[in-house]
Amino acid sequence: MDCAVTGDIPVAAGLSSSSAVLVAVAHAAVAINDFDLEPRQFVDLCGEGEWFVGSRGGAADHAAIRFGRRGSIAHVRFFPF
């Protein structure tokens, strides 16, 4: 997939910009390739993607982006990841 990314995610906005970009690109890749992923699989892959590029972050930001809904709290667990 060839892509160019631009945006205006503010610095220190609460969720990391790398996670926001990764989730957006992953959503595009999944849609373009018509992959059938469960939301949990999607979050796990995003977390692994962060490790692959060397940021060594977890998957909490990805889960918050993927499962978060305005006005509600999501209960997320990270086992085994």
C-alpha cells in the first residue's frame, strides 16, 4: 500500500499521535484488503506494529481509539498481549 499521511493531531493531546496514525492506516489497510479481523485482533496487531517500528509502546492507546465511545467508559484487558 502506498500512502501519504498528513494531519493536525496536536502535540500532547492525550493519545499519542503515532497510535492515532497507526490505527488510521491499519483501518485503511484492513478495508482495502477486505480482512476479517475481530476488534481485539486489530488492537493486538496495532500494538505489535508499534513494537515493529521501535516505539515500544503498548496497546492501550490503540484500544482507547478503537473501543472508545463518546460519553462512555470501555473496560479493556490486555492478556495475553
